[in-house]
Amino acid sequence: MKKNVLKNADIIRQGTLIIVLVLEMILFTALSDSFLTGSNLVNVLRQTSVTAISAVGMFMIILLGDIDLSVGSVYALIGVLCAYVFQGTESAVITVIAALALGTFIGFASGFVTAKGKIPAFVTTLSVMSICRGVAYILTDGTPIGIVNPKFTYLGAGYLFGRIPVPVVLMIVVFAIGFFLTGFTRFGRYIYASGGNEQASRWSGIKTDRIRIAVFTISGCFVGLSSLILAGRLGGGLPGTGNGSELDVITTVILGGTSLNGGKGKLWGVITGVFVIGVLTNGLTMMNLSTYWQQVVKGIIILIAVLFDMKAAKEE
């Protein structure tokens, strides 16, 4: 009976998110003639792709009951690396490989230290956040590295078949990978089990440390891809890139119904959360609302989502 109540509550929550998304679109359409246009809607998809791709990895991390605070700083470091590698090689392929390799390595390192060192992910990724941001500034001396070569900017600003934004295609591919991993594999079941009750999972034979390392590694690869897209959009490597981006990623995951306690959540809810925040950010920007106030709004949204999460946890 209680499971049915919780399931109904989850359906209501997701339905409410969809209603909020529709109301946002109605509101911003009424306030701006430019909002509900093809070009702006494509722009919304392009803008949300960076957050959405990283959110798939964050979703799996939060399913474990962990969190990653380093996303924004990793964007900066990988963006700088991409710019330097492309300057030296003028090869888009080598640049992509370098970015994905560094993102994967950072994710692996964070997961390994967290799992084997028995350190809370909050502490580990807070340290990684500081290290990556500092290295990005050291490598550039605080100076942006601009690159306008179309081969570099393609992933962030290019189009497939001349019409479909490349970042949107990549976002769809990553969503598909996320759905497959979390919904149709033993690995996905182990993530839910480890996040729901880690000790019981160990007793049942699940190698929880390996699961944690694997999840952080996969997430790191996705963050590396997001970094490539962002660097392409910005046209180079900027050491200040991504400041506060982890807030957007975490917000979409929590708003989508993923429990901070771990073991509960669905990726389709995260996708809804991605577009709720994406449309909100786009609309507020069109209304010329300061980015500082946008951060306030997102902070309030996180607080409300966490309160819902705590209430649901007490009812279990």
C-alpha cells in the first residue's frame, strides 16, 4: 500500500513538473514575442545540451547517494586543454580524444579516492573543483585562449545535415546511453541497489567500490563531452568558464525527483527537470533578469526540491 502511495506521489510530482514547464512557456510567450520562435527554441535546446549531458552522469552519482561539485571547474580545465591541444595539432580528432580522456581520468580519480579512501564524495569533488580551477588559471595566467577555427567550434556551434544542432544530437545520444545503462543492464540495477542500501548490497556480493568508481568514470566522460561543446560554443578555452555550472546540473537532477539519499529516481524525470531549468534560464535572460538573481531563483528551486525529497523519505 505504501509503495503505491509513493508511486502515485512520484507521478504527481513529475506531472507537476510538466505543468510547470508548460506554464513557463505560456508566461514567457506572453512576455516576449521572440520566445516562442523556432530559432529561440533551437537555442534553448543548444543551451541546455551542456547541462543535460552532464546531468546524466550526475544522475547516476546521486543515485549512489553521492554528489559531484567539480563539474564547472572541470569544464574550465578541459576547455583550456582543448584550446592548447588544438593550437598545437589543429586536429579536431586529437582534441576530442584529449578532452574525453581527461574528463574520464578526472572522474576515475574522484571515484577511486572516494571509494578506496572512504572519503565523502562531497569532500573529494570539492578538492577536485579547487584543483581544476586553479590549474586552469595557472595554465592560462587568467587569459582566455580564443579559437575561431570551424573545426574547433563544430561540436558547440555546428549543424548536422545543415539543420540539426550538433549539441542536440549528442544530448540525445547521451540520454539513450543513460536510459540503457540505468534501465536495462545489471550495472544499472547495481547502482540502484548500492544507493538504496550499500551494506546490504555488499553482503549480496555487489562490488560497491567498483560500481562507484565506474559511475564516476562514466560521469567524467560525459562532463568531458559537455566541456567540448561549451568550448566550441565559446570559441576557445576560458579559465573562468563554468563557474556555478554544477548548481545547474545538480538542480535538474534533484528537481527531476532523484533522491539525495540515493537509490531512487528516473532519468526521464531528470530530462523534464533539464528543460524546466533550461526554459526558465532562457526566459529570464530574455527578460533581462540579472544572472545573480537567476542564481537566487535556482537556489530556491533546489531548496524546495530537497524539502519534497525529505518529506518523501519520511513517508517511506
